[in-house]
Amino acid sequence: MNTDMIIASIVASLPEIIIIAGACLLLLVSLIPARGRMVLFAGLSLAVVAAAAIATYALAGPVRPAYGGMFVVDGFAVFFKIVVLMVTALVILMSPKYLEEEDLERGEYFVLLLFALAGMMIMTSAIDLVSIYVGLELMALSVYVLTGFMRHDSRSNEAALKYVILGAVSSAIFLYGVSLVYGLTGATQLSELAAALSRDGPSDPMLVLAVVFMVTGLVFKVGAAPLHMWVPDVYEGAPTTITAFMSVGPKAAAFAIILRIFPEALTVVDDIWLPVVTVVAVLTLTLGSFVALVQTNIKRMLAYSSIAHAGFALLGLVAGGQDGIAGIMLYLLIYAFMNLGIFGTVVMMRKGDFSGENIEDYAGLAKSHPGLALLMLIFLFSLAGIPPTAGFFAKFYILAALVAQGHVALAVIAVLLSAVAAYFYLRIVMLMYMKEPARSFDLALTPPLRLALAVAGLGTVGIGLLPAWFLDMARGAVFPGIG
Amino acid sequence: MVPLSWYVALGAGLFVIGAAGVLLRRNVLVVLMSLELMLNSANINFIAFSRFLGDLGGQVFAIFVITVTACEVAVALAILVTVLRNKATLEVDEIAIMKG
């Protein structure tokens, strides 16, 4: 590797370098007493995220391979990087007041958030199983700690312990699959892997085991059934802002890995993973939609709702091709806006001794706060997939891709289950508008949280108004070689 | 020379023992130890295949896995300490309070 290649590699990974360097600096800054300075830390970390976003934007355009075929900056990576940067920025905006309310005023919170962001950005750019694994673990380790950030709360402790143990198990399963694939092909780089598999053909029965293990490990990360058990407990126990973060950010990054590995590198052996993914997607969608119906805690309900959404997005993988993949990318972008929006409204309920986690707590919100109730209505309609909100188009493009590929039965199942899911979103709308308030609302609304809610609302409505433009953007970002 | 299949069988055996330990044992520390077995079974595979294929990539991968696993265990033990501060038990059934 000569000097030019090293410089080119550093330039290509500049956004990640900015974030990691910024996180290290913030770690030093957090040595000053943190109490009452949460806005300062949030501002600094937002500046780091903004600098990385500018670097990401500047690097968009030509495909830049880096680090000897371990890392690449292409349209696909840039699209996902913009999604995770935006998610992190919105979560940072939601955080300061919430951390004050929960008595969690520590600078390390933002440092870990930035490290998780760096991990997710490496995941989106990784094209070698080694860099995929390292990015995945950097993200996961930071999120494990953030989940257990409320050290004196036994629910948070339990959530973190469950998450770290089950996460490590899924990593071990994934790694075992990777080691078998390495043994069969002698390659860890995805393009070499694809070349070796198409040269030798899917002859070895060991390959079935290897691919199933890799699917299992990755499916855990997106929280799909039957490996969803950790999701509700972890989402309930974690600080609400972190729940918001991990319901969208790591999920999008894990989908980026899935899309790089399965339709691209393992396309030759799609008769192995396609049936598995189809079953997992339908099971996930069914379970998420039905179990969410009986939840009374809003974080738990949104956990099952996020399981259902992951199932829906996986259906795009079943459809495959450019349309299916662009559909998933658009779905994840829209899901990020609407889910962060609804979690923002959960964050604002937390004030003083009041947890605001019960669904009944929203009763009569429209009487005293009509504007906020309308915003929540938009998010909930979007999550339910009611036009003209963005959520409708997210579902629509995946269904269109499914039907175009001849999977009509799957599309019908998906529509029916979405109708089931609409019930529990609309139940909250009904509570807000039809019930009398049980208590007066005292909301922890600060200017940054208002800004985050406004951005999320704008995204949800804006993509709903211009869906074709965003779909074209996602289509343009799908990596070449997918027909 | 020991044939490759012996190494792969050893790896598979360790993986199964580790998985059984994670699923069946109720003590968190034993679960963490079983996890190590699962991760190290992948390492054995990597190194055996690497030697057999004459390719160094597998050994590099194993070094990465060892490093990351060390971090993972450090985080898991730190979380376990915070759990123990609130509730002095290592039994997973007693730690679990969330249901549904």
C-alpha cells in the first residue's frame, strides 16, 4: 500500500475519523462537572455530527474503495450514513432535558452515542466480513452500555444484561457462520466471496449451515422473530431516548449489512436464504402486529410495532432486485422520521415523578395541546400506513415490488397484518381525542425537543408529499450489479 | 498432521457445548463462560481453515475476534456489577422482572 492509497483511504473514511476524534475530545471535556451542562455537551456532539455530515456530503459521488478492499464509500453507504447521522442528531436534540429529569447528567452519554454512530457508519461502508464484524461490535458495545445507563434502575440493569448476553450469542452464531463460509471459499471480502461461490457453485452442504447461521445472527440485530424476545424488554428498560435511538439507528445499519451480504455477495445461494428470510419476515410481521395489541406500556407497544416494521422491511428483501432494495432503503428513511417523532412525544411526557409510559396517560391530550396531538396523529397515521403520510408510501413501494415479483400471497398477508397493526396506533389517537384528560399535562417540552419533533414531522409529511423524488434518490443509491 | 476435519469437529463440539450452556445454565457467570466457548469455537475454525488454505486472513480475523470478545466480556461484567449493586443474585430467573 503506497502513500497515495493511504491518503485516499483516510479521505474516504474522514466522516468516521471526525466522529471518533470528536468523541475522544468530548470524553476529555466530560471531565468537567456535567451537572447543568447537558446543553453544552449536546451542542458539542451536534457540532461533531454536523462536521461528519458535511464530510459525508462532500464525499458523495464517485465510488471510493479504501483500506485494501475493506471499506467503500458509494451511493448506498452515503444514503445510510445520512440516515444514521440524522437519527443521531435528532436523538441528541431530544436528550438534554430527559437526562436532567432522569438524573443521568453525564457527558459519557453523548460520547457513547457518538461511538455507536461511528460503528453504524463503518457498518454501512464495510465490504469485508472483518470490517462488518468490527463495525457491528463497536455499535453494539456502545448501545449495551447506553441501555444500562440508568444504573440505579433495576429495569435498566436487567435490560442491559439481557441485551449484552443475547447480543453476544447472536454475534457468536454469526461468527460461526462466517468461519464456515471462510473455510469453504477462502475469502472474507464480499466480492471475492461472491466470485468463489459462483465459480464453485453451491455444492457443499456445509454452505447451508453457514448461510443459516449468518442469517440467524443478523436477523437478531434487526429484532425479527423468532429472535425478537430481547426487543420488548430492552426497549422498556433502556432510557427512552436510547430506545428511540436503537429502534431506528442500529436497525438501519443492520439492514445495510444484510443488504450488502445477502442480495449482493450470497446471491448465488439465494435458494438457501430466501425461504428462511420469507418465513422470518411473515412470522415477524404477524407476531409484532398481534402482540402489540395487548400492551399497556407505550415503550413496549412501540417495541412490538418496531418488530412488525422490521418484518415488513424484510419483505423487501424477499422481493429483491433494485425495486425491493430501494423500497427497503426508503422504508428505513421514513421509519426513522416517524418513529423518532413518536418517541419524541414519549420523551416529553417524562417529567418529575411522572413516567408517562402508560398508554392511558395520553387520554385527552388534544384538549389542552391540540398542536401536539395533531403532530402525534400524523406520526401514528404514518406508522399505521394511512395515506397521504410517508408511512403509506413506505409500505406501498415494498408491496409494489412484491407484486411485481409475483409474490401476491405475501403482499395480501402484509396488507391484512397492517390492518391489524392500525388498530393499536389508532387506539392512541382515539384516547387523545375522545377521552377526558385524567390530569393536567405538564410536558417537558424544551426548544431542542420541539425542533426534533418539528424535523420528524416535516420528514413524515414531506416524504409523503414527494415520495417519487425520495424513491428515485434511493434507487440511484442502490449498488450496481443488482438487476 | 492432524486432518482438518478433526479441528472442525472440535469447533462444532465447543459451539454446541457453549450453546447448551447459554440455554440451560441459570447462573449468569456460567452463561458468560459458555458464551466464550461459542466465540472461541469460531476462532478454532478460522485458524484451522487459515492453516489448511495457506491464507493468513483467517488468523487476522481470529485476532480481531479475540480483541472484540475481550471488550464484550468487560462490558458484560461491568453491567453485571451494576445489576449486583441493586440485587445481590447471580441467578437469571431472579434478575428478570419484566414480562409480556
